Amino acid sequence: MKNEAILYLFEGFENVKSRCELPCEYLSGPHFAAWDGVLLYSDGINLFSLAPGSEVSEKGYRKLMHLVERGKERLKEIKLRAATPT
């Protein structure tokens, strides 16, 4: 807690694919990925980064978790479309 605000300490991540391993379609909308040990995430318009050791506000943490969930769903949909023969 800092100045009566709750802060989360970002210590790293697991199972996050590198940007190089993800389809371009996925990277063009809400997504999350890794690049050189840094977590990158986007709401589809803005790109944000989070390095290990960074502090995240409660609001920022909720926003990140929301984008992670949206990103997971989008990636599932993209993979399903790619696996379905036309």
C-alpha cells in the first residue's frame, strides 16, 4: 500500500508467448505477449509494457486481467478459424 492506494508488484509471468510466435491478427486487437522478458499488452489501441519489478495500481491490475481474458478468447477464436478447413 502506498499513499492509501493498493499496488501490486509484478514479478514476472509464465506461459506467455513471444510476439514472434503469435499471429498478426491477434496482435492487431486486444492482446498480451512477451518481448525480451517484458509483458506487453494492448487494449487494441494503446500498447502498454510491464517489466518485472514494476508496481501496478489496483485499477491497472484489473485492466490488465481484463485484457488477458479478452486476449485468451481472441487467440482461441483465431486458432479455431485457422484449424477449420474452408
